[in-house]
Amino acid sequence: MSANVGSLDRMIRLVAGAILVVLGLWLGGGWLWAALVGAVLVATALLRVCPAYTLLHIRTNKT
């Protein structure tokens, strides 16, 4: 798969994902889903590939 996540999108995903992971693990209980969503955001930011973007033919990187 080719990279489809741009720099700004990547930074937003990293920050939002890290916040969700911390909140989800800190609050626990019903907030564990937030940690899972945050982990997915962090993973897509690190890999620079978003499967949803691929399905929707969206590219936020310029190259």
C-alpha cells in the first residue's frame, strides 16, 4: 500500500490518538473504546496508510 496520509493529517492523528489512548486508559471502564480508537489513529499515523482513505480514494499527502 502506498502512503495516503499527509504531514498535517499525520500530526493531528498522532496528537488526537495519544490523547484518546491516555484518557481511555486513565478513565478505564466505558472509556476503553477510546483507547482502542486512539491506538488505531496512532498506528495509521505511524504507518502513513489509512485503509478508510484507500476505500474512499482520499489522499492527503501531496506526492
